[in-house]
Amino acid sequence: MALSSTIYRCLLQVSDLDRGYYQTHSLTVARHPSETDERMMVRLLAFALNADERLSFTRGVSQDDEPDLWQHSLSGDITLWVEIGQPDEKRIKKGCSRSERVVIYCFQHRSASVWWKQISAKLERFAHLSVFKLPEGIGEQLSSFAQRNMDLQCTMQDGEIWFSDENTSIHFALEQLR
């Protein structure tokens, strides 16, 4: 018998001072059995960093043809394709061909550096691709926020990120690889 996803609920308050975006999102996140708390929390962070009323989680881990998050225009076109981790070149090309903008968030610091050295030259032609890497240790700190019911806040200003719940707060900046 196959294991089913674990459902997490999150009330996420986003304050993006750079974009002038202030909203509270009530999210339901399905964590695939093969997904770690760290990866799930990086997905939540990616949602906060790109928050919009049309941004949504996909079936992600269990689907080859969908990213972790995406946003559609009112006409149904994909305007944003968000990948978590270190996708292969084929998956990145697919996202770049189907979407106006593609963003990748790498969270395994050491392996992300090796991955980027191997793949960066192959991705130069994609002008609408952005790649970010979380600082070392931040993924593990984010995983400490994982609970079945979460009340989280994320504030962004001048490239700095503050992520917190009622007990803990972390502060960091993403490294932009591209």
C-alpha cells in the first residue's frame, strides 16, 4: 500500500516591502512521503518570496510536468514557474519554454554549489531564469518551523529576509547565482 501525503496548514503573513505586497495567505500544503520537512519549508519560503493571489502549489514531487509552485495569468498562461532544489537541465528547459519567468531555489548548500558549476554554462541562453541559493544551515533552521498547523510571518526588505513564528525568528539573505 502506498503512503499518502501528510497535510500541513499554514497561516502565512507576507510583508514584502520591496514590492509593496502585504497579505495573509491561508495555505494547505501536502507533504509527499519522500519529501523532507526542510524541502517543504523551502517551498513555503518560495511561496512567501513570490506571493501573489494567483500563485499556487502544484502536485510537484509526484509530477514530472509540473513545478513546485506556479502562477497563471487570467488567460491561463504560466507566468511564473518555481522549482525547489537542483532540477536537471531538461526540467529547466521545460519551465523556460512554458513560462514567462522561472525561479529556482537551491537549499542544499554544498551540493547546490557543485550542481551550479556543472549546469550554469548550459543555461546562459535563458534570459528569464533566476537561480538563488539559501545560505548554509538556513534550510535546517526552516525545518524547525514545520508543524501540522503553523502561523508564520515572512518579511522582505532590501534583499534581507526575516522568517518567524511566535517563538523563533531567523534572518538571512539569499545568494543570487543568476
